[in-house]
Amino acid sequence: MAMSSRIMITTKLRYSIYVGAALSVAFPVNTLAVTLQQSLTLPLSIEYETNPRLSSNNKQSVRRTTLIPAYSLMATQGNEQFSVNLGLNVERSSNQSASADREDPDLNLGWTHSYETGSYGLTASFSEQSTRTSEFDDTGLVANDNTRQTHAIGGNWSAALSDRYTLTFNGNVTKVEFDSATGSLNDFDNKSFDAQLGYSVNEQIESYVRAAFSRFEPTTGNKSNTRSIVLGAAWEMSEQFSLNGNLGINKTSGVNSSSGWQAMFDANYMTARTQTQVGLSRSRSPSSAGIVNESNQLSAGWTYDLSEKENIGLSFNYQENLSSNKSKTMRLSADYTRAFAPEWDFRLSAEHRNRDDAASDVSSNRLSATIIYKLPDF
């Protein structure tokens, strides 16, 4: 085995041991009965994509076979709840230069302790992704098919101060690393903390004020701090229709200091057969470009149940990156799903991706067929 492979395996094992030990201490064993909920899914897909690297001058198509097993465990013991989510994305490609063979793990751990007026907990995660997909979603910087590793640990605490007031704290530490072949992308650490005070106006409306702070530390580039404060409200208008939105200001300090506004609006509507979601946002977030990226986003989703066994869906996402590379990205997808047995589903999917920046305007199309075996509770 090569030295680099041994180092990577050792790093992953050490991280898993640290996280497992911390959560074992936080999840004490007692004499109460443990309730377990488990689920398993095994999707196997065959797909064809026309230009996975979104290259303007060297377009190459690819055929892939993917298997993405996922296991979920929820254990409840008294006031304690422990969750484990394991996944592995296995890809085999017909064109290694356009889309490499991959085995990407995804691990999420969580622990929550509930008490009479609130709860507190810990989370930890580790994942690997292809940079051709992760960076398209984050900044539009689509590079070669290399690997992005994300490590994250978080904590949260919430409490009801009275019948109407609630207080919530969240803290997270995130480390993002790219393999050595990804020269144009920057590793970074990000530490964030937010505090939210909520006020229940009535049974339908919950208002809130949230203050947040984050520390962005790229390996190449300048460190910066971002502060923000927003006012918002969530409104359950009926059993079918809900709204959530906020508006506020932010400021990033450092070599290139800047200030601006941020906002979020989300609407959800549900009927007996349909689910519809629309979202708008402006935000700032850490990026692999070595800076804090400001972006505008528009998203929409719609599903319709043709019958008890069949449904169709559409989703749309548009992002305008204002800081990193002035790019615009768009993703449009459609799918059809049919359950032909209690444990078996079949899905057909189509997707169109586009990136528009100063240098080029390029697109890629993908078609896939998927067989899904699932055990929702065993």
C-alpha cells in the first residue's frame, strides 16, 4: 500500500475513534430499555452524462454505474437519543479523465439529551465528495474529478424561557480539505456560532431574532470574520401552507472588508397529491476560492402523486455568485418513480446543468435509471 493511502486511512480511523469516544461519553448507559429504529436503502443506477466537467473546449461524455448503500440507526433510551447515518457512494466510469471511479464515504453521528424545558446535543460528520459536484453547488468552480473531504463537529442547546420565549445556541467547527491534485481549490477551516431568541406570537406565528459570528481561515488567502443579525418569522397559515422569512445585515472584516444585507424567504404548500416549495435567499458563506462568497439563490421543487405507487417531480436551483468568480449556475431536474413491490422502487431521472461566467457558457445533460431496494424499518 502506498504511503499516502496509509496516511489517509490512518487519519480517517483516528477521526472516527475521537468522535466515537466523545459521543460514547456523552451517551451514558443506564438500565432503561433501548428503542431501536433502523433503515437500509440500496440504490443501483446506470447513467449517461454529456459533459460532467463542464468543459468548454474538451467536452467528454461518460457512462457510470453507481451504488449508494445507506444505513440509518436511531436509538432512544429515556431522555437520550443517539443517531448514526452511514453511506457510501461507489461509482464506476467508462471515462476516467472525465469522471473517475470513486468510493466516497458519508458518516453522520448525533446525540441529544432532552429535559423538561429543552434539549442539548452534539453532532459529528465526515464525508468525501467529487469536486465536480461539490464545487458546482458551492461556488461554480468546477475542477477535475478530485476529492473534497469535510470534517465537522457541532453542539447545540435550546431552552424554553417561558410559555412564549425560547433561546437557542449553535456552534460548529468545519474543516474542508482537497487532495493534492486539486491545485485551484483552497483548504479552509470555518468556526461559527449563532444565538437565537424566539417569541411565540400565537399558535401559528413564531418570530425570532438571530445573531451569528463566523471565523474563516483559508490556507491560501486572508483570514476574515463575518457578523450578522436578522429578524424573521415563521407562519403556519394552515395545515397545507407555511411561510418562513428573515431580513438582516452582515459585515465581513479583514483585508477586503465589506458589509451588506442578507435575506431568506421560503414557502411550502401541500395538498392530498402535491408538494410545492419555493425559496429565495442572499447569504455569505466560506468557499474554496479562499474568500467568503456572497451569493443569491432561487430554488423550487414540486412533486405530484399519480397514484399510491407512482409520482413525478421537478426541481430547479439557480445561484449567482457575487464574490468568488462572478459565475451563474443552474440545475434543472425531473424524475419519475414507481413502487413495484413493498421493498422495490424504480426511478427515471433527467438533469440539465449550466454554468455561465466571463470565460464561457457551458452545459451538461444527464440521464439515469435506478433500481432501489429499501427496508424502511427492520
